[in-house]
Amino acid sequence: MSVENYLDENYPAALDDLKAFCRIPSVSTDPAFAEGIRRAATFVADRLHKAGFTGVEMFDSGGHPAVYGEILSDPALSTYLVYGHYDVQPPDPLDKWKTPPFEPDEREGRLYARGVSDDKGPLLIPILVAEAFMRVEGRLPVNLKVLIEGEEESGSPHFSPTLEKYRDKLSCDLVLSADGAMWRPDKPSITVASRGLAALDITVTGAAKDLHSGRHGGSAPNSIAALVALLASMHGPDGRVSVEGFLDGATPPDPKIIAAIEAAQFESAAYYREIGVAGGDPIDDGRELLIRQWLEPTLEFNGVWGGY
């Protein structure tokens, strides 16, 4: 039997594992879910044991525990470390769910539950694949370590100290993150690089106190109008950032990456249909869309607030 056949034959059991995992309310940002966090960490540790991992332990992070396991097949082989997280975002607002968030529901070939795609399903995949290799071939083609944390959705406040504390145990040749997306539902992918992030807040203040629009409108400066005008000035009609100097220092795209993007033959119209954009495609060329989305710095607005 091949590894692929083993995975196919054991798919129903793997799906049951995922459902059981998703039933655990492991919300890391709310102390009310502390028991769910503990259960989720234990679930991961038990699943690693079952798959054939050794040295399974829960690292004391100073916060929610991180779960570690390893399968060291041959010192001469490369060592890969897979990262993932067992905590999930809060399920609010609950009235937006068609079914309870922590009761997995299958609809039209999809599984719906809080955390099923971020990150409980993806982090189970390398564990299941490792198990398949161990059952079929008795060993892995690489040395494998996994580190599954419980605070990713709350900013990983204890992750860096944990990495430093267990530096020697975590040593490896390559790190892979199980916390990522697939290129398409039928085509897995590996992200090899990501853009960084710099966040900032802009506050615009006009008059020294709140002003009634019925009395002062038309004469007093309106801070919201000034703010939206400022934000609108940051992009041109084609959607590109127009802030002077914004692209200074940006690394030019590697021609090999451009060639790979061209070979993908990405359809921008399909992308906009998928995300529900109506009224024409802002970028009608798939090559141009992926270059902007993957390779160029971007300036996005993640929230605007003003007034009452």
C-alpha cells in the first residue's frame, strides 16, 4: 500500500478527528475558554502520540502551552519543523452562524466550524501524513519536528521567549507553517515569502470640542471629511499607492517569480467573482493582479471611525 492509498482509505477517520478537534472551544483571547485551551493542547499531544511522534511534551510558555513532538529518522537527513496553532478566534457574532460554531457541520462538500481552516484542519495534515509514512514505510523521508502553539490568535505574546528557551530542541534546517492558505481547493501550495506589516493610526482633530452639525455645519472644519479626503489621496485611480516615496527601497520582482506568475495563468475575473466584487474588475489582468497582491508593498485601510 502506498502512503497516498493509506490516506485515502483513512479519510473518514481523519475527518472524524478534525470534527472532534473543532468541537473544542479553544479561544485564546478569553479566559472563559481556559478549559477549552487545555483540552485542545491535550488533543494535539495525544494525536501526535498516536501518529508515532516521540518526545511529545507541552512547553511551558508562561501562557497557553505549546505542544512539541518529533520523529527523527536519520541524523544524515534534513530536519523540518512544522509550525501551527490550536487556538481559534472568538465565534462572535453568534447570530451570523447558520449552525453552532463549535459543532462541525457538513454542507455541500464543505465543513463549517470555528477554526476548521485556521488552523485546526491545516495543522492536522502534516500529522496525518507523518502517520501515514510511519504506518506504511516505518519511517519518514526527513526528520520532522512540530511546534503547535496556543496563542497565535491573541498575538503570540509568549512565543518568542518560548523559541529562545527551547532553541536547541527546535533546531532545524527548514521551517514550514501549517497556518496558510491553499492556491485552490484542489491544488495545495507552499508560501515561500510574505510581505511584512507596519501598522499605524491617523487621528484628525478639527475644533476643540464637539460641534452640532445643524448649527456649525458649513463653517466649522469637519474632521471626518478631512480624514476621508486624506485617505483618498493615498491611491490613484488605478488603485496604486500614490504617496511620494512609498515604494522607495522596495526590492524589484525576481524575473523567475514573474515567470512563475505568468505560467499560473491566473484569472482575475474569477478572483473578483469569488470575493463578491460587482460592477467590473478593478484589475482585469491576472498577471498584474498577482504582482500587486504578492510582490508590491500595499497600503490598506482596516477601519475608519469618527463622530457618534
